[in-house]
Amino acid sequence: MYRKLVLTLSDFKLKFDQKLCETCPTYDCLVRCQYMNLDKEVAKIEMQKMVRGENSFVLYRCVTCYACEEYCKRGNHPFYLISDLQEKNSILPMPKPLITQWINTGIPTKKDIREFWGAVEPVISLCLFPEYINSIEGKLFEGFSIVVGRYFFCQLAYLHFGRPSIIRERLSSIIENIANHGFQEIVFFHDECYSTFTSYTQAYGIQVPFRSVHLFEYLYGRLRELEDEISPLNVKVAYQRPCSSRLAPEKEHFVDDIFNLIGVERVEREYDRENSLCCGGIIRGQQRYDLFVDVQRRNVVDMVNAEAEYCVFNCPMCFASLSEAVVKRDIKPIMMHELCRLALGEVIKS
Amino acid sequence: MDRVCERLARIVGENYVSNMKEELYIYSQDPGMMEPREPDYVVMPKTTVEVQKIVKLANEEKIPVIPVGGSLSLSGLVIPHKGGIVLDLKRMDKIIEVNERCRYVVIEAGVTTGRLKAYLEKHYPRLRFSIPDAPPSATVVGNIVIHGQGHLSQQYGFNSDMVTGLEVVLPTGEICKIGSCSVSPYWFSLAPLPDIAGLFLGWFGTTGIITKLGLRLYPRKKLRDIEVFIVEDPHLVPDVVYRVTHTEMAEDIFVNAQPYPPIFKDIIMMGICITGDSEEELEFKRRMIWNVLRTYIDSKEGGFMMTTPDVKRALLEMPITGTTRFADVMKGGGFEYCGPIIPVEKYPEAYKKLLELSSEYGVTYGNTCRVIGRGHCMMFAFGYPFNRADPDNMERTKKALHESNVASLDIGGVPWKPEVPAQKMIMARMDKNTLELMKRIKRFLDPNGIMNPGNWEG
Ligand SMILES: Cc1cc2nc3c(=O)[nH]c(=O)nc-3n(C[C@H](O)[C@H](O)[C@H](O)COP(=O)(O)OP(=O)(O)OC[C@H]3O[C@@H](n4cnc5c(N)ncnc54)[C@H](O)[C@@H]3O)c2cc1C
Ligand code: SF4
Ligand code: SF4
């Protein structure tokens, strides 16, 4: 029986504490932004404008890398504010046809399955990435049910398109659908989903009736169980942090934990951790071609200089946008879960 | 075996002639809408002399002859509307010569696009031809005969503009060479002689049988990439094409619109292919193209799509196999498109009509257009896959195709590879003296009217 949760649009209001910004000692959200060179004074003026709901050049220049959500150490939500204001002021971060294209992409089609009868825990949601179904196998994922498709699409991507209201419009039915499967706990393949059902929903006061598990947290736990079977890979890797990981920085330590467990060395480089660069995909989508080329070049050169053999991805979209560039520099692109499978001696189908 | 069959067997050998029901059935239809009709005989010659003998026999017996390549032109052009001998040319599959320095190839009539592509990739990796997106079993000659277009058409025009010479068997049986090869051992060009190749191009085999073809080859660069510019407003398409063609940086330019999957709904995609021997060359071209479209980007009316490597790979295929997969999207094995050649400026009108017809007749559509020349014109496909097992669906598709042909002519275009009814529509609007000239040429070349009858008959 399909249950309807009582969620309405008015439930979704950003919890943003203006006072925190008024008394902020650093304005790090904007000062640390890697795509705008702002000093503290300018950052303060622009932030104050935005806090008052006014227009700011930041709304036009933001590449939507989500990083300011992490740079703010005071628990505020500068990027969610930016995104809401972009929409309020009809500022389009991308050309209209790209926005249309992505809005349409999220609408379920006849081919999408709403109810995965027989799916039982442990369960993993592949979001909109059915192409990874065949990689969810082997010892790491023994016994897992997979759910996938537009009825499980977390919608958070619309933050990149200046259309956060779409997230709010659609999210309740996604949450309902997952809940109606009776899942108490669900592993999210894409950390954008994880961040949606944790950071984003918390910021907007949306109740989520299931526990979200970050893929890396799951992988780490499972690898610990299989520790005896791990053959250290002894390779040097660069890690490409995705934008959505900025919404869940508390899970970042699992990257190092996993690397330690499977015997890979995370190379020391300039653009890593809080200082990591966007994969470039969204910047290209914003049609900022020069910036896109520059960001990708700096990122990849940094990997090359650090002698990385692999570039490890968390996000399939980052993989799609950056893998060609790393391959051209003889660095092998690989998803984290596939790297883990290699450490277990499993063969990865290309 | 009847008398004609025996005579044919004496020419080509018993294994290569048939009047068996099951074989005639295969040659009675193509994937399109035209009514099937069985031939009386199917014959597969191996040499020009065999073709010549068959044509002479057909004249004596007054039997129609229908030359057939891959049978993929879709508009019933190989259906023997009046019965007769189907001349399947697939056994004439020799690649006779590649002149690397002069960049041309000489092939027999049955060489398929797939085979020529594979051959060049293996033996002449620096050369390529303008491959169409038809399945690889389509013949190069069949494509030339219908004025096909391929991946190099934006740069060099219709594929038939790339002909450097022909060997033809005239409807009366003479073997005739056309172009430099009629005077010299070299097949480098049609010029500087009077151009009579046109007597055989666009005529659908009604004026003779091409047995050999000389075709231009072009440099094959090491790298190939694609940028996909998207807009919502069809009125922007002609100017985008104009700007991009002005840069002279693009290889193929195609324009696609389709309702499925959702990522393609409500938008128009312009695929702009670029090639280069180095990353620098590619990057230079890419930037030129981005720059020239900057005003549309700044106004937010258009932008380059975020393409994943998978999408790129699919769009960079040659031929693009997605086109063939789409052709069978309704299952049941039916596909036809009305692909008029139109002025690029008429794109918005054609697009509007396509949407109207799709909704009026409740048929799904796929629209692929290919820019020909530097924006000189474009092929606009009103493409309708249909289910042959569903008569209602077939009937609606038939009406949509008919209306598409009417609309194409109304907007100033000319249906490409038209089926017989559309040929009649064209001829009804054609300048009377032109039509008369066509008739005279046809009567002169084919006095017994044996060549692919039904086609181009006024
Ligand atoms: C999915 C799909 C995609 C396509 N994409 C393209 C495309 O991108 N570009 C394009 O141009 N076409 C395209 N086509 C149309 C068509 O398939 C091609 O043009 C193809 O090359 C035609 O060649 P064929 O061998 O099938 O010709 P056939 O259909 O066998 O013949 C075409 C005509 O030429 C005549 N003919 C054949 N051989 C001779 C000869 N030796 N001498 C005299 N007359 C002859 C036939 O009698 C007939 O009238 C596509 C078709 C499909 C199904
Ligand atoms: S969002 Fe955070 S970092 Fe930015 S001004 Fe407010 S409190 Fe400071
Ligand atoms: S999302 Fe990224 S680009 Fe935008 S303001 Fe925040 S840090 Fe800067």
C-alpha cells in the first residue's frame, strides 16, 4: 500500500542564521572561494547583501562548487543561500536550454521503476547511474539489492542550475518512495544523494524517515570485515573530491581510512582536501570555457607533478568530465569502489 | 527454370540467378512504406560484361531491370514496381585502385560503405571518404546515385559532388566511361570534360547501371571530437549554422531533435564535429567555434551541452549506429523518412511542421538534419519509425510522410530520394521545359523503358 507522507512546500525553509554572518570573524565562505578573489572587506559587504536577500555579483560569478558550505565553520549555509537567491533573482548560472534539458532529465519516464518489489536490505541506490549496475558486485556488495532510476534521483543537481525550488518540489515524493519500500537504511552510491538526505534536508527542516549511509563509510566497514583478503595495491593515487562532498565533510576521513586499508598512497598535492578543485564539468556547462580549461589543467598538472598513477573518483559525473583529461596524461581514472574491488583481487569489467 | 532464367544462368552461372519464391520475396520490399512487389528474377552479376549481357537480354525480352545495392534507400526505389529482373550488384565488390597522392578510389558498384571504410582504415589510414549514417551494408554507389550525404558533406557538398569518374552500362548495353578515365588511365576528375555524369546521378538507375565509380578521398586527421550546441528556439538554428560554417573549422554539422530520451526533449542539438592532427589543432578549432557563438551563450539562449564520454562516443561513431537503432524503436521493422533538401533558413518552418504532423497523426518522430556545404542547404529528415505489424500505425505514418513531402515542397525544398508518389509531386511542380528535357533524355537513353520503370515517369 502506497503511503503519502505529509510534506508540503512550506515545510522547506532554509535555516540560515543571519546573526552568525553579522558577527563572522573570517567571512571564509567567500574569502576562501577559489573562483573569486575576494578580500575580507568585499566578502563581508557581499555576504551582508545576500543575507538581506539582495543581489550580489557573487550570484553571477559563483561556479556552484558547493565549497563555501564547507568553508563556513559556523554551521551556516552560504551556498544554499546563494542558490536560493539565484532563483529569486532569476539569475541563470547556465544557458536556458541546458537548464531545460536537466529539468526534463529528472522527470520519470515509462521505463523508470517506482517500486522495486523484492528489494530488501542491504540496499544501495544508484540514483541516475544505471551504467554502474554491473560494477555493484563481488564481495563488497554480496547480498545487496539495487534500486535505481528517476524515482530515486535525489534532485540535488538543480543547485547547479539555479533552480533549487525543483528540489523542493520533487524531493518529498522521492523520500516517500524510498520510505514506502520499508527501508530503514540505505547506502547511497552517489554522495550527492547522501548529502541530500542529510545536509540539505536538515538545512531545510525536511524529515527523512530512513538512515542514509555514505558509500565510503559502508566500503570502509566492509573492507574491515574482509581485511584478510586485501592485497595492498601499492599505488599512488590522487583523489578527485566532488562538489557534494563539501556538504558532508564529516565523511571525508573515510577516504584516507580506505586508502590506508587497501595500501594506496594518497599523493600530496596542492588541490586536495579543502583546497580541491572542481572537476570542471559544471564550469563548462556554465560556458566559462577558459576557466574550465584552466581549472582542469591546474588540477591534472597537479596530479602529474605529484606522480599519481590513478585518479580516484567518488562521483560518476566527475568521472565523466575529468577522466579524458587524466587519461591523456597517462593517469588511470577509477571509481573508489572499483579500486577497492581491485584490492580484493576482483576483475573490473570496463 | 524458365527460358529467361536459363539465359540469365548462362551469363552469371546457375548459382547466381533465381526465380524461387522465397528469394523473390526478399527483393519485393524495403524497410519503407511502399507496396511490395515481387520481381520475376534475381540475378547477381560479377563483372561489367555480365551486366552488359543481362541488359541486352532485358532489351530483347523487354523486361524491366532494377539495379540494387544495399536496398537501404527506404523509399521503394529498389522495389520492382513492374516486376522484371532485380540486378543485385553485391558480388561486384572489388576495390580496384586507391591513388593515395591524388586522393581518389575506384570501386565496383557493390562495394559497401562498411567495406570501403574498413579497407581505408587498414591500408590508407590517412584517407577517408564521406561516409553516410546508413547501415554499413549500404553501397557507396547506391548512395551516390541518390545524392546521399555523409560526414564530409558540410565541407565538400553532396557525396555525389565527390564523384571523379564513372563506368556505366547504358540501358542499350554499351559500356561507357565518364570523366578523365574516358581519356586517361587516371580517374582524378570529371572536369575539364563536358559533365555528363549527371545523366546517372539522382536518376535512381533509370538511365543506366553504374558498374565502377571513382570517388574523392579526403585527409583523415588523427583526432576527432564533437561540441554539441543546444537551443530551444528553432529560429536560432539557421544563424548558428551560418556562424559555425563561416569559421570553416567544422567537419560534419548535424542538427537533431527528438522527444526521447528526456535529455533531448524540448531542445534542438547541433552536433559540430572537429578534427585535427594534434590537440592544439583541435583546441584552436574548438575555441573558434565557441567564440563565434558567444553572443547566444551570453544571452543564455544557447549553450554547449555537457557531454559525457559515452554520449560523445555515440555521436562520433561513423556511421552513427544510434540512427539505425532509432529506426527500429517501434519494433516491427518499419522505418522511412522524408528527407527533403531545404534552404537552411527554412529550418524553423520545417521543424514546426514536423511537430504538428507528429501530434496530428500520433506518430513518434526523430529529426536528423545534415548541413550540406557551407550552409548551402541541409537535409531535413522527417523521420518516422513505424511498426509494420500495426496497420493503423502504418496508415498514420503514411499520411504523415505524405504531408511531410507536401510541406517540404511548400517551403521551397525538394524531397530527397523521393518515393514514386513524391516524384510525381515534384514533377507536377517542376518547370515544364525541365521535365520535358528529362523525358527526352530518358527516351534517348532507354528507348525500351526497361530501366527501373515507375521511377521519374511523368
Ligand atoms: C538508419 C539509416 C540511416 C541513413 N543515413 C543516411 C545518411 O546519413 N546519408 C545518406 O545519404 N543516406 C542515408 N540513409 C539512406 C540510404 O541507406 C543510403 O543513402 C544508402 O547509401 C543507399 O545505398 P543502397 O546501397 O542501400 O542503395 P539502394 O537502396 O540499393 O539503391 C538506391 C537507388 O540507386 C539505384 N542503384 C543502386 N545501385 C545502382 C547502380 N550501380 N547503378 C545505378 N543505379 C543504382 C537503385 O535502383 C535505387 O534507385 C540512411 C538509411 C538508414 C536506414
Ligand atoms: S556563511 Fe559562515 S563563513 Fe560565511 S559569513 Fe556567514 S558565518 Fe561567516
Ligand atoms: S559555491 Fe563555490 S564558487 Fe560559489 S561562492 Fe561558494 S565557494 Fe565560491
